[in-house]
Amino acid sequence: MGRSEELRLDPWGATVIHDYEKAMKTFGIKPFYELLDKIENPHSLMKRGVIFGHRDYDTRVLEALKKKEKVALVTGFMPSGKVHFGHKILMDQIIYYQRLGLELFIPIADAEAYAVRKLSRKEVVEYAVTEYVANLIALGLENKKVHIYFQTNYETPYYRLIQMFSRKVTLAELEAIYGRLEPGKIMAALTQAADILHPQLEAFGEYKNIIVPVGIDQDPHIRLVRDLADRFGSELGLERPASTYHRFMTGLDGNKMSSSRPEYAIFLSDPPEIASKKLANAITGGRATAKEQRELGGIPEKCSVYEFYLYHLIKEDASLKAIYDKCRNGEILCGECKAYARELLVKWLRDHQRKLEQAIDKAYKYVDVPEF
Amino acid sequence: MGRSEELRLDPWGATVIHDYEKAMKTFGIKPFYELLDKIENPHSLMKRGVIFGHRDYDTRVLEALKKKEKVALVTGFMPSGKVHFGHKILMDQIIYYQRLGLELFIPIADAEAYAVRKLSRKEVVEYAVTEYVANLIALGLENKKVHIYFQTNYETPYYRLIQMFSRKVTLAELEAIYGRLEPGKIMAALTQAADILHPQLEAFGEYKNIIVPVGIDQDPHIRLVRDLADRFGSELGLERPASTYHRFMTGLDGNKMSSSRPEYAIFLSDPPEIASKKLANAITGGRATAKEQRELGGIPEKCSVYEFYLYHLIKEDASLKAIYDKCRNGEILCGECKAYARELLVKWLRDHQRKLEQAIDKAYKYVDVPEF
């Protein structure tokens, strides 16, 4: 993959961005750590640099909340498979913002799943509710100030927006962002724009401050949406949304965690013993030999097990730092470290899956399922 | 314009089809006159060959009605200007079918008017109601079994259909029909497909027999829609619609009648004296001199005044034939003939405009207007 290819983010592909810094400079994304001091209770994903970049977070979220303005979050899911720990990064943020008092708009990208990914409607709807919505509930989502909807089963002004957007965007412009397009992808791009911007309409509550937390691969969409907001500024009163960018979760083989390689992803519904075995086989930042590791120390930055601690398994910063230091100093070897991670993971999964069981029944109360 | 260009019908352009016969053969449209014997009360537009072609009219309409099956009509309007006598051809058919007992679905193509024709939303909505709907009412449309809707202001399952259609159509395929496309046109094509096919859905009454009366320039859409019906046959139970094709109304200059050349079109809201003057200046099938015309006779087939008789002004076939024969035989000259046509036109317009005035108030009861 060439240099320029690397920077051509593709929301439908599985591009791994090796160089976040460069992507940020190229596309005008600002470092998130600069805002940390201004945030009262930053999420650990913020403090730990998993959420590493943003656009307009300072004005649209921090200042808006200070001024007691209404703020809404929009972020969606592509229900193409089971929920894994990569998805959990976004779910944790959703719940964080709900607790901050934001109104939540959570589109389920079933139109895109059907038209672009060519999944069956039935499969998509089932995954959406029993996996995505249920896991959100199990993770703590409450049924208040939250609008979870299927892209194919929403309210009319949302569709009007999709229709209207098609006037002010050219095929050349879309192809510059996404490459060769088919009607399904064009629809998906316009629909996603409506997902992000529709809360600004009167019919949906007139939320002018919108925050969209996404993976960096979604930035092409965000840029398109910001342009569309500008183009419909005077006609519909739309304003640019803010966005944050989080790192991908590394899969257990060192690539992006993905449902398409289930042996290298840990799903929130994996039986704990199976999850534990997967983690046992994960790539670590360990050295070739125990001797070498004791002398040189391990490399937590390259370790998918450490990533599990960092993203999901260890809440206390002090405990996390202790493990980091021990690894760096060669005081702990990968076997012992993995055993501890597996223990935490099994415990977490058991607890979560107990909640998940009840959540699946509740899930159908959070969202209206399309008839066909 | 080359031969092949001539046959590449463009629903967004103003292509005049000089050779209907050839277009019919090329695209598999059957002659309508073959069905006339089987129709109990054919509309005069059918008897007079204005409606000249069809697909599946025999099975979807004639046999279906015989078997007491439900039949729906779908046909829409692009509210890009004022209603002229070219539009009236379609309006007369709508009312004919309502009287036959069909359920009517009448989309107003405001999405397309906005995204493709780049008209303002306000203008489009106003034209739609005060011109298109009001004229339909004045012509006799009753407020029963009729669904007049704006494409941007309809019910959710309709939009789901648009989203789903995007999966099974390629850009190459659309471009083969329409030429170079932009997102607005792609949306418009998929939306028009949903217009035609949605009455088959359970949510809209499950009308499997659908008749779509259109101008021949709309046939590319019809072919796409028939293909889409096939592709969604097993998944959504969609079936192919029937269609009929009518000739364009010739403008007073001999080209297709169009709002874009208002001096050569007669609008249903034109002040009678102005309409009368326009008709006075119309191109006729007359000869160079009165002498020549008395000897050779005129050519009613090439006469835009005769077309007015044929399409709109003379109901009785015998009276029409009398004028035709007199013209052919050189017994009547264009001046006299025009004077008679003008008299009928003024009378018709006065009567219509009296009804139209009341119809404008009623029109807002027939259709829900979008908020923005």
C-alpha cells in the first residue's frame, strides 16, 4: 500500500491507519489531549489517548454545555455481525455522553448493510436488536433521551433531508472521497449525512450542537457532512457537527479487530472460556525469549493484550501504569500477564453476559423494528 | 439529431419522438388500438390514437377488472410550472380511471423538481397545489380513493423501498438509460420506481395490478421499474406494472408543448382572450395560399389547431370527423377554422376557470404539504 493510499481513508474498507498523526494534519483534525484540562470528568478513553483527535469539540460540546445549550450525540452502528470489543469503544462513549445529559440519536445502518454489504434484511434487523441494542443496554444505556432507529424505519423529514442533499453534491465529489460508486453507496453516503444532521431540524428537537464520535476511517463521511451543512446553512439552518476520532481496536493478530476474522476478535457474547483461549493466543509486545524480555522489557504499545487492559479491562489509572511499568522493566513475562488479562476478561464477560441476557428482552422496547 | 439519438428517450429532456412506430418496436410497446374492442367505454384519447401504445394493459387492467381484482393507477406530476393542455391529457386519464373505480396514487415529483431541476421548494409546493391539484379537481377529480402526495412528504415504507432498490441497480445500468448521472438524478430514478411500485406493498393496500399512463418519453423509467419489479419479485412480492403511452401535445409552434416556451403553450389558467390570441398565431396544416388550400385541402395531421379539437375541444366523434373532412377537402380555410377553435377554447377556459377558482381552496384538502 503506497503512501497516498494509506491516507485515503475508506469507511467501507478495513484500512488500518498506521500514521494517525499524518492523517490528522492532512485532514485538519486537532489533537484531543489539548482539551483534557477543560473537561470535568474525561472518559478514560480520552485520558488514555484512545480518543485522539477532534473537530470543534471545544465549541460544540465544552462551551455549549457550559452555556447550558442543548447538545446531541449522533453515532451509528452497521449491524453486520456480532458486537466485539472494537465496537465497545463507541458504546462506552455513548453511555458516557448519556450520563453527561446529551440527547442520543443512534442510527442503525440497515439500509447500508442491505444495499452495500448485501446482507439480508432479516439478519440485519436481528443483529441490530439482539446484538447492538442489547449490548448497549447491558453496558448501561438507559431508555431516556435516546432515539435508536433503523435507517429504513424513521420519520419523514429525515427522508426529505436525504432527498434534498442529493441536489448539492456531485458524483465527482463523492468519487473523490469514496472511489468508484454504485447507487447503494451513494444512497448510504447521503443517508449517513441525514443521520448526522437531522437532529438540527425542528421536527427532531433543533439540536444545533452535535457531536459525532467515530473511528478515524469515518472521517471522509464527516468531511462530506460538514460541507453539506455549509451548503444548506442558509436554506435549512444547518451547522457543522463536531466530531471525535478514536483508534481502532487491534485484533488479536495485530490487525484491526473485525467480525470478518472472528478468531482474532473477542465478541461480547463469546463464552468466557472461548474468549479466554483467544486471548491466550493473542500477539503480544513480548521479546523472542524470556531472557531477552527480562533484560530489555516488553513493548506494551505493540501488545494486543495490553490494549485490552488499556481500552477495557482496567479502570484505575494507577493499576494500569503498574502493569505498563512492569512490562517495560521486564518484571513480568507475557504468560503471567496474559493469565491476569484472561482472568479479568472472564470476570468481565460473565458479569456482562448476565446483564445481556435480560437486555435482549428489553432491547425491543428501545427500537421500532421495520415490517420488511 | 441522429437516428439513434432520436430513439434514446430522455425523460428529463424535451426530446420529440418523430417516429412512434419505431420506438414501439425497439422497446416492445404494443399498439393500443388492438385492445379497443375489449374496452367497454374507451376514453376518446384511446379511440383517437392519442394513447397509442401499452405494455400489459390487457392482463393488468382489462382482465383484472373483469375478474374484479383491485387495480391502482400511478402517475405523477413534475410541478415545474403552470398546467398547460399537454398536462391535461394525463389529467383526463386520471379522472377516467377514477370513474372506472381504480385507486389513484398521484406522486408530486417535488424531490426531483428540487434536486434535478433545481427549483425552490416553496415554488414547487405552491405550483403543485394551486396548479396541478387544483386543475385536477376542476377537471373532475373527486376526493375518494385518491392519494396525492409529495415525494418528500410520504410514509416510511415508501422510503424503505427507495433505499432497498439502490441495492439491485448499478450505475452502469442507469447511465445506459439516462446518460451521465448525478446523485440527484439517481435518487429521482429510484424514487420514481418507488412511486410506481409502492402500492403493491401491504402498507399501501397491496395493489398488484398497477397501470401507469405516461408520455412516451417516460418509457426508460418504466423499463427500469419493470426490471426492479422482477429483481424484487421473490423478496418483496413485486410484480411488473402495466403502462400506456400517449403522444405529446404539440406546441403552437409545432414542437412539444412546454412551460419553458409559454408563448407557444396554452395554460389552463391563461386569460381566455390571451389563450385565444395564442391560438390565432398557431401553426396549422394549411397551404401557402387560399387557392391552393381549396384545391389540395389542408393537412389536419400537421395542424396544432386540429390537435386542440382532437385532444380537448370536441367530444363528439362525428363533429370531429366533419371538421377533418372539411379541412381535407379544402372546404374550410384556416382562418375560419381557427375562429371556431378559439370560440370553443374561450368557452372551455371560462367554464374551467370558474371551477378552478373554487378548486384552489379545496386543493389543500387533497394533499399534505411538507413543512420545509
